[in-house]
Amino acid sequence: MSHLDDAAALFARMSVQEQQEALGALGLPKRLPKESQEPPKVTPFSALASTPSRRKRQPLTVKAVSSPEVS
């Protein structure tokens, strides 16, 4: 594991208050609890991008076409 992986693992094990204190000590904005965050604004493009296609992929079939002979 790298130092970054170690730090991420330690951060994940911290309580929310400890995480906020650590971020504050680094001069970063405090993380908001997930419940209090506003839902992301939905735009037509984001709705399309986040919705998986419902159409099933069809297998691609390739037909061999013989070209007319050039004389």
C-alpha cells in the first residue's frame, strides 16, 4: 500500500467529527453529512447520461458480399 492508500484507509475509519477536524486542519472545507446535501440539479443531459439504455445490444452480423468482377 502506498502512503495515499494508508491515509485514505485511516480517513475512512475516522468518525465524521474526526474527518471534519482533519479536513479543517488541512484548510479544506468540511465535509457535509450526506443527508444534509441537496439533491443534485437534474438537467435534461444529466438525466440522459445517468439513465442506462434499455435497448439490448444486438449481435453484429457481417455478410460477405462478393464484389462484381472488373474486366
